[in-house]
Amino acid sequence: MMICPNCEEHIVLEDYENTSPFQCEHCKTWLELEIDESTYLGAKQTALRIVDDQDLGEV
Ligand SMILES: [Zn+2]
């Protein structure tokens, strides 16, 4: 379970490896999953980040 960084609603992700942009079902903001594998704990840290419209290009 993740939290939308824009509207703070809960988002259920089916695939925590999928980093392609998707829209929050609540606020329609484009989000993408950011995976940080460089943590010393060994566990992958995942976070949602808001995608700038400019980054999306042609959709
Ligand atoms: Zn949202």
C-alpha cells in the first residue's frame, strides 16, 4: 500500500516492480514508482513521485 503524494489517498499497487507512470485514481495526478536499491538495509525502498507533465511526452 502506497500513499499518493498529491492527495494522500491510499493507492494499491499490483506490481511493485512496474515503474511506468500511472494516474492516481483519486486525483488523476500522474505518478510513478521510484525504486531505490541502494539502501544499506538490503531492502528495496519504494516511493511514489509525481510525474511532471513535461516528462510524459506524448501519451
Ligand atoms: Zn492522488
